[in-house]
Amino acid sequence: MSILVSGSAAPAFSAVAVGGPYGDGTAVSLSDFAGKHVVLYFYPKDDTPGCTTQACALRDIWAELSNKAIVFGVSTDPEKSHRKFIDKYSLPFALLSDTKQQLVESYGVWVEKSMYGKTYMGTERSTFVIGPDGVLKAVFRKVKPADHAQQLLDVLR
């Protein structure tokens, strides 16, 4: 699989969205948002320190961000975990459940990681901004949670 870069066509996807206008779960596809900017931000796990920092920063700029793009957080956590995360931190945007790892694979963010000398497969914190034409407008790899919100606002101006 080739590495996705700005100017590449965004891989199509279908997943269950939880939260925001999708309540406790609704199937969505990239094609549902043709003509709009879409942000897919991939993160490792619900309710962990970095992921919470990242999600809450987006929540805090939601008034501005929601006028610019459809935003989805994506992790391999199940829908029930997403619902708890959304409720605990009052997240206004939807999270996509990718339990079968189809999105993380197609976007190239399911990678080998290591911690405490052990290697394992997991999600690389990365963000893809998809333009209204379905082409990647920006790709951010190995995102720093504290910088993420401003990076999005800068690219969506």
C-alpha cells in the first residue's frame, strides 16, 4: 500500500458514527459528505491522556471548527467505549468505530509501535483533511495532541 500524501485521493470508507448528530450509532460513508471538507483524526484509544487532550482541544474550538468541516475521530474502540468517552468529556463531534481495523489499514495508520521494550500493532495518531473533491488537502502524521486543534484551523482557513 502506498503512503497517503496531500493530493492523493482519500480512501472511501464506511463506519458506524457515534455521537454528534449520529446519536448512539449510524452508518456513514465518505460519499455522504461530497462537496464538504471532512477531517478524519485517528487516535489510539478512548479516555487515555493524549487522546483526551486532543479531543478536548477540538471540543474547545468547536464553534469555529464546525463551520469549516465535518469532523470524525477514529479509533479501533467499540461504539460503547466511544459513547462513554463522548459523554465524559461532552464531545460535540462524532467518533467512528473501526473495530475491524478497516479505516486504520486503508489510511496507513495501523503501525508497529513499542512501549517498555515490547512491540505491538496500534494506531498512529494522524489526521487527514479531505477536500470537497475527495482529495487529501493535508496529512498530519505523528500528531502532537496539544498542537492538533491549531493545525486544523490553520489548514481550513
